[in-house]
Amino acid sequence: MTKLAVRFSPVVLRKPQTGRRAICPKTLGLMLVDVRETSRPAEGEPIHWRLLTTHPVASLDEARRIIDLYRLRWRIEEFFRLLKTAGFAIEEADIGDPPAMTNFVARRPSQPSR
């Protein structure tokens, strides 16, 4: 069973001293959700995520919601990385019909072709 330590806190980021733009605010308030795997994984290194968000986080349940959102986002990133690197050449596909594109990239193998 995986065990995680979850902490959260407001943080304030300052505008960089170099390359600054006049329209950028001097500071930006965010929430930090810090997630650390305290159990030793069977393979690899334990995870340690530092997630910055504009969503409010005032409880463990809200921190868990942020973690779930980032986990879902990571799945999306992995999906698109696979499409770009596993021989699909998705960026070169010229499919203008959205349902056809969905079938091209997301149809499960058990589904019959139409």
C-alpha cells in the first residue's frame, strides 16, 4: 500500500528581476500542495510532487482534489506523448472530421471499426 504525506500552504512568488515586463504584477499568490511518498515503492524512487495552483486549498480534501486534478493532467500528457512518439505521427495527420480523429487516436482495440 502506498502511503503519502500531504502538506499545503499559501506561497508568494516574486517577479523575476531580469526580463521583467511592466504588465506583470510584482508578486503572485498561489497555493503549494506538497505530496511525498513515505512508503518505499517496489520499483523506482518515491514520488515528491510540488504542485502550484490558483485553486484554494484549506483542507486535506481540497488538497486531494488538487492532487487528483494533476494526476488526470499527467495521464493526458502521457497519452499525447505516446501519440507523438509511438509511430502515430499524430501531428502530421490531416483529419478534419472530429469523430474520425477520435476514432483514429482513441478507439479501443475491442471496438469494431465503423
